[in-house]
Amino acid sequence: MPRTLSIAAKSYPHTEFLAEPGLTIEGHPFEYAAVNPIYKAFAPMVRELAYDVSEMAIATYLQAREAGVALSLLPIVLSGDFHHHSLTRWPGSAEIGPRDLVGKRVGVRAYSQTTGLWVRGILHEEFDVDAKDVTWVTVEEPHVGAYVEPPNVERTTGKVLEVLERGDVVAAVLGPPALDGAQGPLVPIISNWREAEEAWGERHGTVPINHMLTVRRDVLEAEPRAIAALYRELGDRIEDRKASEAQPGPRVRALRFGVTGELVAGLQVAIYYALQQNVIRTPVTVDELLGDFTRHLGEHV
């Protein structure tokens, strides 16, 4: 009997099947690890290799790879979105624009949070606001313990929404779960964010990646057929979800399976932004990120 492989992933419409009791895929058994919110699985995965397979934020994966963690990236995007609207201020607070953030304090859950990576990249690319010109006020440490934060990163207490409400920061970067759960309408700093997001997508040929799928390298090497079966099944579910919507929004458009032009473009921009912001300090190519997938799963998929 093949050994059961553990998998930590958020329950999206395209992943909810993973929670089925006694799940097998092409004869390979999998056991679902329910972690909520899913980002709480990232530190155990990169520090302890706590799961065989895990969803992971792309910024965390880039840092883990740089730190030498034996994790492999699979070309499956489980979540993503545009993020111009993720930079917000509290209702009734002073009106500010992106350029006004220079010299100010901005809240973000962690400096290495992927939504923050995208927002800082947008600020630099479109508004000439460099990451080093803002004080980033965080409430959590990096998932990758070896990562050393830049000197303009501070730690405080509470949740990012609380830090924003009490006026400790002039603006905050909030990922989709925080934005979706916010009480009352937060005000986007980028006023024409809808148009700006689509323009960014046209310019880069992609929707920003948030989370992808990773696997322990030793598991990939020992169980390539099981990982290939999971890869194909997730790919089918993603394609079904995308095909089911006549006019998919960016969160559905972001979902990807396989080494496509959109995936490569998304990874290239993420690498560029990460280097620019000192999220990582060592250059890496997309081919290098996907090298383990190519070597170990090429003949199986």
C-alpha cells in the first residue's frame, strides 16, 4: 500500500475535493491538513517540512529557496489577484495619494507577505515610491527564520486593521482575506485602481500570483507518480473552474496550471520585485524555480 501523503491547502472551489475522507488520486492516498488561515501552514512547512505538499505564498517560496530549504515548486497557481486596491486608508482619515507615502508609516502583516510584495512593486513602478522610502510597520515575523528584514521595517502588536484604525499608520496593505472581512468600506489609496489594475495586467501579460503549490523535494524524488497524479487532478479542477465562468474576474483568471506564458510572466515580475525590495538578495530564473518539476515530473505529466 502506498504511503499516505499529507497536503495543506485552503479550501477553494478548485481544491475542496482534497478534504474528502479517504481521498485517493489514481490509487495514491492523500490526507488533508486543515489549516486556517492557510498562511499559518507556511512557517511549519519551510522551518520543519511539516507537510508533504503545501500551498505557499510565492514570496515565502522565493525566500525559502534562497535559504536552501529543500522544497520544490509546482507550476500550479492556487490563488492570485490584482493588488492596486490592496493599499488602503481608514474611512474619514486624511486623503493621501501614493506619492504622499514617502517618509510615512504603512502597515502590512509581514514585510515578506506576497500582497505587500506586489503593492511595493506597483508603488515603485507606477509612482516612483521606493520601498526603502517608507517605514513598513508589521505585526508578524517572516515565515523563513533565516530572512533578515531591511532596517526600515518595524514590528508592532495587534492586527493590521487595528493598527490602521488606531492611526499608527497612514495606510495599510491588506490581502484578500483581510479586505473581504473588513468592517466598513476601506478607502483605496490609488483612486483609479480598477483601470490601473487592468493596465498593469496588459503591460505584464499576467495577473499577480499569490499562492502556488510546493512539495518536499525528498517526496517529489521518492513519489513522482503520486505527485504527478495530484498535479493532473488539480489541473483538471482549475481548468473546469475557469471554463465554468463566462466572464471570470481576476481571482479566477489568476489560476494557472502548467508552464504557460502567463505563469512565466508572473514569476518573472515576482522575482524582479523581490530583488528590488530586498525580499530576496540572490537572482534566480524561472527555469531554476521549476527545475525540480522538470527533472522529476517531466516524464510523468
